[in-house]
Amino acid sequence: MENYHFNAVAAESAEVRGAFIRKTYAHLAGALLAFVLLETVFLGMFRDVAISFAGWALNGFNWLIVIGLFAGGSWVVKNGRIPLWRIKQVNTWAWGFMYCWRP
């Protein structure tokens, strides 16, 4: 870490700051486009599952369960409670559960 040096972009010249902002927004636009394309594909392939899960998640207080699962999952991964070799296993289980789950 002692050979690692960084400078804030705000301390650079106007040209460097402009290039940084252009790259940042280009990356954001690409990420949004990729998200829209993936959602279009996934909703086209798994339309029935997506509609049934959305109906369940938005019914009553079930949305709190969904938010709690996201918060709990991010906390577990952030704090290293699951070894990295098991994350793929957990993701496989989660996708299998979502695919097979029918209300």
C-alpha cells in the first residue's frame, strides 16, 4: 500500500475533470442500457414468475421481507460471514428458489 498514490480529480485541470465527468456519465449510460436490456430479456423469459413474485412482494407488508432479505444479504457478504467460495453456491440456490417458487 505504500506505493499506492492517488489524487482527487477535483485537484486536476479542467480538461481532466471534464474527461472524468464524460467517462463517468458514459459508464452510467452503459450500465442503464445494460440493465434495461437484461430486464427486457428476463421479463420476457420469466414473465409468469416475475408477475407472481411482484404480486406477492407488494401484498401487505411482504415488501418489508424483501427489503430485509436484501439488507441482510448485503450485511452478510460485507462482513465476510460467507466464504467467497460459497457465494456462487448461495446464488445458485437463490436462482433455483426463484425459478421453482409458485404462489
